[in-house]
Amino acid sequence: MVLPDPHRSRAVLLGTSRFTHPGLPDLPAVRNNLEGLAACFQDPGLWGLPAACCTVVADPVSPGDLIDPVHEAAEAAEDTLLVYYAGHGLIDHDTNELLLALVGSVSGRSHTAARYEYLRRDVNNARARRRVVILDCCYSGKAVGGMADPATMLADEASAEGIYLLASAPANKQALSPPGEPNTAFTGALLTVLTGGLPDAGPELRLDEIYRHVFYSLRGRSRPEPQRRAGNTAGDLALVRNRGWQRAPGAAPISLPAIRPSTPTQPRRIAIRERIKELVRDQGAAESFRCPVCQVTVKGESLIRHFDKHGPAESASLDPATLSLDIPPVFRRPRLVGERYQLDALIGSSRTVKVWRATDIRTGTTVAVKQQPADPDLLRAAQAAAALDHPLIVKVLDTLETTTRSGRPLHWIVTEYVDGPSLRDGPPPAVRAQPRWSEHIVAAVCDALDAGHRQGFVHGDVVPRNVIVHHSGPKLINFGLSGVHTPADRKADIRGAAQLLTHLLMHDKLIPPNLAEIVRKALDDQYPTAADLRDALSRP
């Protein structure tokens, strides 16, 4: 078995060990992880990777600090590309995506972290014959197919030849950094195998051999069990030389049992079943739904019996907390809310909220309708926010209260419909082609904030997903729905605009010094009003 050619391979070791937000504790063991793996891979007795082919990034501040080295290595590697990340793993609660924490990341604010999806794309598009991704962070199992949808694009692409994904914890579990130990639990076990070797293996250690021994080492200590996904023969890739074999070549082989994928426990399967019953009750037993396991269309009244025919392994990827039922288009009937708004298409959803494009049948205009569980405070805030009037603020038009067939109350907020993407995934190319595009967007956002503040409202959540890029200019959604109106909250809006600018500037290679100074002043509350920040951004 041949080791990867060290001169035609690349390793990128990423880790965040310190954090500025008190909600994310520092992880000093991560620095030891990076040093240990770099020394391991560069050791001529193990892999012999040249220092120039092994990039170490400690404590990245921006997504670019983390993703750019991966992109460069993906372009350079011809034989093997290995990417490792250690730090806090976070979840985007709107999309259920895995996020990789940076120094300034804040839990619940997705734009302050790096999306694993961007790293995945670069690895997937690399020209290297073999690609290895190792994640040592909470919820890292989401990267190996642990998301709610069992047919995720990632899982499909991981089945391609030469891709190996190794995660330190299941999709719904936290990783472990034991106090007093030099490394995190997973990377410590990994380094033990890589540097000490295995007497039961051959002269080189294959990825699957490494994984099995790390798995049983952690299981034996009641620590989070790592996950893996291997495309075709990727698990047979020899990663390093086996020092254990060199020391004891005649040792008797030790047979480890195969690791079987976990299946839902009985309580979890019952929870899935009860969730399906609840959804059928809410939407109607007469409707036709796609089975969440096999995607066959089944009448609601027969769906539970159909689900029971599937074995536990087939429903292993279902999560009762996020499970939803889909009605195939051919069976969908026009639905009216409040005898006025016809729901035409679902345009966004999270665990508890759905947003529809709808038609106001009284006026014929297109509107957006947000459906969510009953929240009297939010409904009152939306009713008050209907008074907001500014061309860059999406206007609240109506609010409604209804109940489901099972009697569960729902609240609806109707707003004007804005056709365009949000800034959550960055600006569209047409916008980026314009000069000073980032300043113009944030200046417009500040203009909207200033108008709202002068009318007595606070936004409370100035983040990229709440800015829609419309052909007439950016528009702020969800203005006034936070229900907060204090001067301190207005300051938070201004800081949010500065953080939005930082998010947009990450898409540029060079950041003008004057903009960096503007951001610093805004974060230090040196602009009394949003109009002051707008004027600073509008100066030539």
C-alpha cells in the first residue's frame, strides 16, 4: 500500500482556541491539536509532508481566514488533500447548517461564523484524487449526513470516489475537551493512533483502521463516538506509516467488530410516529402526503400504517423535532388564510416558522405571509410596526389569528412582497460589480434604521438574512418586530449595521483603511445616530 505523495499533497489544519464572546469558552487544547498534527504529518517517519505543504491557521478572525487557505490548497493538491478543523461547532437555526466558530463568533448569529458548506465546496471541487475532511467540533456529525434530510447533497457527493469525512461527534451531540488533558478527546485519541501505531495493522495505517481504533478507544471511555462517511474505496487510503507494526511486526492481529450505523431507539421512533400523527391532524387526514421515509404518496389517514412498515434503520435519519410532511404539487389545493390571502408557494421555512408568497384576493397584489406559533407579544409588535413607513423598510400590512384543525393557535403576519435574495449568502454578482457596493448597501440600511428610530421603533436584529436585495435597493424586513424601543437598543442597531458591513467586506480582497476605521468607531458607539453612520459611509 502506497502513502500519499507528500510533495503532491496538501494539509490544512484549522483551529479556533480563543473566543471574544463570553458565551463561547476558550479551548486551549485546540492549539495543542494543531501543533501535534502538524508535527505528526511532517514527521518523515510517518508521512513526511514538507512544511510548505502543511498550512496551519490558528484562531481565524474572518471566514476568509478559514476558507481561503482551503481554496488555495485545493487548487495545489494533486494526490491527497486533508483538511482539519477544531473549535466550537455552531448551528444555523434557520437552515440547520453546521457553522465553524471564529474568534468573534456569537452563538445564534450565523453571520459571525464560517459556513461548513463553503469549506465542503472547495474540498469537493479539488482536483486531488483523494480528499479527507476531519472535524473536531460539536455537531460535526452534520457534515457526514446527519442532517434532517437523508438525501442531502453532501451525503450524495461523499459517495463519490476518494472523499472521506471523519467527525468527532454525532449530528446532535457536543464534542469533548476534557479539563486537564492536553488535547481534545477526539484529536487526543487520533494522535495516539497516528504517532504510536497499531500492532494489529500492516506497515501503513489505513483511514478505516484509524477510525475503528479511535471509535473503540472513545467508546470505552464513554466519550462521544466519532462518525465517518467514506466514498467507495476512500477508507482504504493509507495515511501514515504504522510505528506499531515496526516495533512488533509479529504481533497477533486483533479483530475489532465492524461499526454498524446506529438506529433510532424505541422512544425516538415513538416520538417520530407521534410527530407524524400531529402533522396529519393539523393538515387534515384527507390530504395526500409524501412518506418522510420512502417519499411514496400516501393518504393522511393511512400514513401511520405505512410508516410502521419501515424498519428502524430506514428512519434512522429522521429527527422528530424538525420533521415536516410535504404534499406533492398535484395534490395541493389553494389555501385561504383569513378568507383573504391565498397561499401560492412556500418561499422559506425554519423549525417553527413558514413564509409564503401569497395573493391578496381582494386587491390582486402579491404579498408575503409569515406563519408561526401563537406569540401575543410578537403579534402586538407587528400591529404597532404597521405604522412604519419608509421605502427601504418592508411594510407590515395585516396580522391574523387562526387555529389548526387540532385547535392549535397560529399567528400570521402579512407584509409587502419583495422579490430578491437576502444577504445571508453574500451579495449577488450584479451587486458586487458596482463600485463601493458594500458602503451603498449599509448606508441604505442606516437610512432605514434612522427613519425607524425617529418613528420610535428599533429593529433589534440587523443581520444579513434580514436584508433583501431588491432591484430598487436593499430593504429591511422584520423591522419593529423585536418589541424593544430603548436608546440602548438603537445603539445595538448601529453596531449591527457595522457588523453587516464587516460581513460584506469579507467578499472583497482588500478592505480600505477608512472603512475599517468606520467599523471600529461604530462598534465603539461613536456614532450617536444611524444617520451619522450613513453620512460617514456616503462621503467620497
